Amino acid sequence: MDHSAHGTHLSSVGAMALSGFAPAAVVPGVVWLLRRAPLWERVSLPPGIALPLLVLLHAWAVLADLVRPLPVAVTFGSELVLLWAAVTFWLPVVAHTRHRLSDPCRCLYLFLAAPLLDLPALGVIAAGHSAEGLAMIVGMLPLGIVAAAVTWSWIHREEREAVDALPLMVRAGDPDVR
């Protein structure tokens, strides 16, 4: 995506929205569909590396063009690298690898990532490109939705396990069992 504001206004807004949507929704969807692929074990990174890598590459891909206009080949290359970083970011959340996070850690990981990935968009807004920055923030909303869904799933799983651990008579509501 060309993150610059030197194209038409509408095309740069669309590019920013797509640039936010791809790592927040498209990449996790593809990784989830292929979550059992043996390739993921080879490319998986520890979450402590994957999260800062994505945050830093995302900031560079979004903000570098504001400092100095970059050639289209460089911005295209940065988008490819950003997509690779997004894959490594999502692997501990959705794929079955040695780096898979537990439910509480997945929640923390995703809720920590959401505001960190929005910071470059705030830089775009501060640079005077409000529509582009807001488009990126809106494009990245699926990340927060996934974080909420993972949290909700974890809560329900814990609740089911707690109920299953109760003796049968307590679960049936036997008034004589206390």
C-alpha cells in the first residue's frame, strides 16, 4: 500500500484502511484456516519477539513515507514484510505451534497489541492526514474484536470446566447436598 498522501485523497484513505485491515483481519483468517499446517512450526517466533517486531515494522511502514516520500517499490516491499510480521504475530494466538499462548496470555497479548498498533495511525493524524489515520484505526478494529472474542471464549471455557468439576449431585441441584 502506498501510505503517502501524495496520491488522491480517496486512494490514500483506502490504502490506509486496507493496510490496517490486512494484518488485523485477513492474515488471522488465513492463519486460522491453515492453523494445523506444519509450516507454522518452522516460521513461528516467540510472542515476545513477534509482537515488538510487528509493532516496529508497522510503525516504519506507516510513518516512513511521512518523513520522506519513498519509491513505490520500497512501500510495496515494506507491505510484504509487514504481512510476514503479521503472520508471525498471529501464530501464537491461532496456530498449534510450540509458541502457542495460553488463554489468559492470548487475551493480554491481543489487548496489548491493539493500542500499540494504533500509535502510528495517531502519528498520521498528527501529521495532518486525519482521514487516512482514522481509516487505518477503523481498518484495525477486527484486532480488538478478536481480542474480545478470545476473552469471551476463555471465560466460557473456564466456566464449563468449573461446572464439570462439581459433583453430579451439586450440579443437579440436590437440596440435601451442601
